[in-house]
Amino acid sequence: MNTLGDDIAGSPAQPLTGAEVSDRLSATGTAPPAASAPATPTATTPTATGPVTTAPVASKSAQVTRTRAFGRGGSTLMASCTGDRATLLSWSPEQGYAASPIEKGPARKASIRFSRSGGGGGRGGGPPAVRLDITCVDGTPEENVQVEGGYPEGRWHR
């Protein structure tokens, strides 16, 4: 029988205890690594007398990146924000639609327009075009949807 956890000979594999690992390592002459504190990154600055190493300084400009997915009709969009800068990461238009123009960012506003391609209708006779503008509100991507062609937005479901 070939099951997960069996070795090549078909014998069941058993996990080792910490003591068994230590015993096997000491039998081979290899000691387990000693536990230590994580290394702290340092900065090195070259000088006329040689490099000088300084302790790291926390940057006040370090910013968190937040990512969020949006779905409208059958179209999807993934966007991120770093501070107040929006970036479109990926997108997938609903069948029968194309994405153009695309303002990917990073910028205060990233945007994309999903429009019917080849004059065909989208799922359930969707709108001729939809524009999604992504901005960052408190560092989180938010969408503003503009449905074109007199199509009621309420019928274009999330």
C-alpha cells in the first residue's frame, strides 16, 4: 500500500522526538544549533579609516501596505495601498468585457475601466462600461464605481 507517511519500502514513517534528534545528531558528531536571539540588522558606513557599524534606526517613514479585493459583476480587481498611494495589482474583466484604460499607480488614485468588447453584452446584459477608481482611506484601498451608459448601478451586483 502506498500512503502518505510510508517510506519507499512501505514501512510507516514515525516522527522523531526532540531527544531522538539530539541522540542521532550526537552519534554523527554534529551538534544541534544553539538557540540564539535573532540577528539585529546594522548599517555600515565606509570611512577613510574603515567601515563603522551603527545600530539600526527605526524609520518614521516605514509604511504598511494593505491589499484588498473588489468584485463587480463578473469582474475582479486586486489593489493595494501604501500610505496614500494606490496601486492596481491584478484585474480580470468579466467575460465579454475588456480592461482599458488602466492607470495602475502608485498614485493618489488608480483606476481601470471595464468596457464591453466587440459590442457584446456582459453577463445578464451588463452596462456598456464601468470605471473603478481606487483611493486610499486611512491606508486601506476603497473603490468608487461609475457605471456608464445609463445602466442603474443597483443592477450591477457586487
